[in-house]
Amino acid sequence: MNLVYPVITMGRGTHGGSRTNLLGNTPDDKLVTLFSNETQVTAKTPPAFLAHAKDDTLVVPANSRAFYDALRARKVPAKYLELPSGGHGLNGYQGPMWDAWQAESLAWLAEGKFVPAAGQNK
């Protein structure tokens, strides 16, 4: 899976609108845990590439880091790319940060044999 500035956790510090829209105004702790992806990782979770801009204030990078750490703890192949800038949306889906995550993502997908490597036929 390929996740770019994802909302992962439903715990404290998450994107409030996502949490409220999904779980309501006052979800109980059990529901928060159930819908927090970092608590649901198993050895069967698919490999993941995560990208997040360090300066994203809408969905903070701690979301991606938490999921990456959970994947690594369960020995699920994963890569985390934290870009120095780009905010949420990586500067409007253009520019060097956008290009960087796309290049890194494609390289990771090719390395895992999910897609052909650049210059290779199917």
C-alpha cells in the first residue's frame, strides 16, 4: 500500500475532523483503539510506503511514524519518507517534494516487485 500524509491514529493529536466524522464527538477508548490503524498491524498487513511532509500541520507526521513503527515491529516491509517541506498536499501536487515522493515510491514499488523497474517491460 502507498500512503501519503495519511490519518492513521484516532487517538489524541489526530486530525480532529476525521476522528469526529468517523467516530462521533465522544468515542470510547475501545472504539478509538479499534479504528487506530497502528494498533491493528499484524504480520499479514501488506507492505507499505509512507510519505509525509515534516511541516504538515493538518495531519501531523506522527501519524505516518506511528504506522511505520508498528509495521517494523511486526516485521512488515515498509519505508517511510519524511520530506522537509510541502505541507499537506505537498505544495499543491507539484514541485520538488511531489516529485521526490513519486520517485521514491516508484523505486520502492519496483524493489518489492509490485511494478516493473524503470526501463523494464512487463
